[in-house]
Amino acid sequence: MSLSVMDYVALNFLLSGYIVTFLMGVPANILALCTFCRKVSRKATPIDVLLLNLTISDLIFLTFLPFKMKEASDNMAWLLPYSLCPFTGFIFYVTIYNSTLLLTAVGVERYLGVAFPLRYSLCRQPRYAVYASVMFWVVTSVNLSIVYIMPATKLKNGVEHSNDSAPTCYLDFTAEELSIVVKVRLELFLVLFCIPFIICCFCYINFILILSRLSNINRRRRLRAIGLALGTLLVFAVCFGPYNVSHVVGFARQESEEWRNVALLCSTFNACLDPIIFYFSSAAVRGVLNRCYKNIMAKLHILNCGRGRDSRMIKYQAEAPH
């Protein structure tokens, strides 16, 4: 497969982004998973259940990210067993869109907590967050089923054995397939991005307005909550916006845009940005990270003290008369 200079740069940028996301996202999400599991086992709250599911979704995404790294390193050719193509694509996209729904649910939960504190406290049960999380997995799986079906159909028809070019995964389509794909992608934009984003904007904007009018909340807590709301909206727009805009552009032009993979990289970064949201959303995560930081600083202090004592001892022995 011959590549232009721009293609080569884009592929290396894509691979580098995948590697950075994997190296940063795995330890951060594992730490968050342990924290939320312990918190949920002791006293579960709806926000903890939602954030736990978001962490699990991110970890599943990161588990399959090495397959996309391999694809990028092979110049977007799929040289792995082709049966892995539909499964990898299905899991990859389901977890991405599941994140949009879970982030929206977190926004709704926060809005209801400040807009209707008394009424919401009466029905604020963790089981409702569990039901919502299960529903999100079902909705995304049903909507993304085409990602599994189409490559699987190519596998069944033996398309991957063509000798004309290297096999690809969910990149090349016939005219008939493309006419279906662009419509499904538009539906994904409307149902799994546009509607959640509108709901998220409504909840967080009203959340900020309500908090700004409350005088009985500590100023530091208020600013942190407002910063979290603005940060979540920014992450939502920056991480998921470019890739979903490519759906609209592709539908308008009736083609699969070549820059989709680079736009997808923005969605990939969400896996290492979510732990930042966890930090500001959960006191448990903040507590764990603060304890880890204090332990590391204490050990570094001990090491520095030990080195200083050793250097003084060496200096004393060197200056001592023989």
C-alpha cells in the first residue's frame, strides 16, 4: 500500500495518540475501578454506579485499543485474523457511544440533585442507576450492530481474501454498502451524540445557574462544581464532536471521509480524560489519589534523607584523620 507524506504523518500521529491514551488511561482507570468498587460495596450512590460503569466501559475500550494500534502500524490494513475485525469494531464503537450516554446520565443526576433536592432524595436509589447503565449498553449495542454485521458479511463472502489489495476493517465499502452506512452513521449522530449532548448542555447550564444563585454553599465547592460542569461539556464536545460531525459530512457527501480516523482519535482521548472527571466528581477518588500522593512524597523524603545522611557520613570519613 503506497502512502503519501500526509498519509504517513497522519498514521504516525494516530498511532502515537493510541499509545499515549493506552499508557495514561490504563493505570488511571484501574485506580478508579478499585476505588469505585470499594465505594459501591460499602455504600453505593447513583453517581458512583454511573462512574463505575463509565470506568468499566473505558477499560474495555482500552483492552481492545492494541488491535487498533496494530491496524495503524500496518498502514490501516487488517493483517490480524479477519474474524477479529467485526468484534473489535463492535466493542470499540459501543464503548465510545456508551461513554456519551453515561456522561449524560451523570449530568442529569447532578442537575436533579440541585434543582429538586428534596423530591430527588426520595427516589435517589442506586438501582435506578444500574437500570440506566444496563439500558445504555443495550441501546448502544443495538445501534452499533451494523458495525459487527457488515464486516462479518464480508468475512462470510470471502471479501477479505481478495488479492487486489490488503484487507481493511470497516474502511472500504461498495456503493450499496455505503448508501446504508452513511444513513446509519447519521442516525448515530442524532441518537447517540446530538440528543445526549443537548440534554447534557441543558442540565449543566441550569446546574451552573442554580449553583451561582446559592449563597449557602462554600465558594470553593461551588467553583469546583462549576468547573466540573464546564469541563465535562468541553470533554463531551471536543472528544466526541469531531468524529460525529464526520457522520454528517459523510451523509451530505455520500462518502466515507478519509479524516474520520484522525477525528476518532479525539474520542479515543476520552479514555484518559474521564479519570479527571472522576477526580472532581468523587470524593473517594480524590481521597485515594491524595493518599497515594502523600505516600509517594513521604517515600521520596525518606530516600532523600537517607542519601543526605550517607553523603554526610562519606564526607566525615574522608575528612577524619587517619
